[in-house]
Amino acid sequence: RDDYAGLKRAVARALNGGDDGLKSFKGVDVLLDPVGGDGFTQGLRCVRWGGKVMVLGFASGIVPKLPLNLPLVKNIAVHGVYWGAHASKDPKSMRESLADALGMLADGRCVVKVSDTFGMDDAYAGFKTLAE
């Protein structure tokens, strides 16, 4: 529970421009999870009522168990997204989706926050930063 409270507080601060805003925090619209593990369940708790969860992979090496009570009581849709199969089974849709995503990046509707950058010579420092 402590980790969930910290995650919820961090998400609320990010969405409210630094203000904690927990009283008005309703949750995120979409959760993209390429990591899995314990963070999946914590992230799932931060999704608003009627939100969507996209399971992209398990980089942590741990395939999480899905507590089905959360999607039920919060009316959350959980979608598995296996890009390799999607690209081969529906390449037209894959191209259109990628074009849409790149368009959102290009016109500023989707902003990627970059906290740090590292050159190849500083790879160790980059991994250390990620771990912290």
C-alpha cells in the first residue's frame, strides 16, 4: 500500500503541475505498461473509472496477476498489445496507428518528458539513474 500511495501522489503531482492535488485526482485515462511486475497492479489502481490499460510486455521478467476486481468495479478495459503479431496480422492498421501516434507527437498532443540524456560513453550513469 505504501508504494501505491507514493505512485498515486506522484501521478497527481505530475497531472496538476506540481500541486499534490490528491483530493481532485480521479486517475489517469490510459496506462501503458511495458514492464509488468508489482508496478502493474500499482499502476492499475491509478486508472480512473472507465479508463484503459494497455499491456505491452514484461520487461521486469515478472508476468503480473490481474486482480479482476479492479477492472470490474472501475469499469476498466484491459488490452494486450503484442506488436509483432499485430504487425503481421493487420499491417494496414499498424501503419495507421503508428502514423496517428507520430502525428500526435509532431503536433504537440502527446508530449514526451525527457528528464536526462546520456551518450554511449555514459551508459553506466544512465542505467544508474534509471535504477534510482
